[in-house]
Amino acid sequence: MVKVFNIFQASPEQAAAEQSAPEQSAPDASRSGFDLDELTKQFRSQRNTDWSAAEIFLCLLLSAAAADGSVCREEQAEINALACRSRALKSLTPAQLATANAAVAERLKIRRDGLREACESLPTDMRLPVFAHCVDIVLSDGALLPIEADYLNRIASFMEIDPADGKRVLEVMLVKNRF
């Protein structure tokens, strides 16, 4: 079973404000023209899954950080930075991000093959970039432990990433994280 930590938690004030506010898109969505609800609808219509694109992305990022049994400050910072940059995540409000984090944790807790489901539900063209993010998170603390290498091998297999491509991503990220 994959353990996922809840690192996105809306403050009680944020959650209350969002519940009392009229229904609207997150601020970044209107600026960029990116509509997460529409993306999720399209994503689900093309796949037989109850995972949204944002949930899959979060699942893989959070499980990468927790692969060694703990989430260090560097791993959490990397995930937070991705949440600010990634179109799929930055369009979520803090409360929505916290809800997605909780949903991922619950799915992984009750679904024996939840990580495999997430990997297989990821669109093919997103697999290598998401794998690269996972490698970057695993390496962000400066070490690649055997349990983390096992995690990376498992998700690469679940996502059907060509071993040569996976190896090249790992090599590039090892150089990146050295400096």
C-alpha cells in the first residue's frame, strides 16, 4: 500500500470562504483561459476512470515524496512549486487542492491497486513528463534510496515507459539535482 501525506490543507477560513462564495472558477483559470472542469470532463470521456487529471498528478507526486516513508522539506517545497506552475493544479483553489489531496489519500488507502490505476489512467503523452517530475521529487532530498528506486521502477512499469527513456530521465535529473 502506498502512503500519501496530506500536504495541501485549506485553512478553516479558506474553506468557509469558498463554501459561502458564489460558484466561480479559480482566479488563475480566468487569466489563462484554462478550464479544469472542461479538461476533467474531456479526460473522463476518453477514459474509463474516476480519477481526474489533477488527482492522478497529485497521486504520483505525493506518492513519490512518500516513497521512503516520509516527506522531507525539499520534497514538499518541490510539490508546492509544481502546484503553482502546473496548469492542472494551479487552477485549483486551496480548498479544492486539499480536497483532491484527501481524495487521493483515501483512494490509495482503500484501493489495493490505486497507484497502478492512477498510472494507467494517465494519458500516454503525459506519462514521461509526470515520471520526470516524480524522479525530480525523489531526488530533491539528495539521495536515491533503494525503496525510492523500487517506486520509480514500479510506476515506470505501470505507465509503460520505455526503459531507455526512463533511464535517460533519471540521468538528466541526477545531473540537475547535483547542482
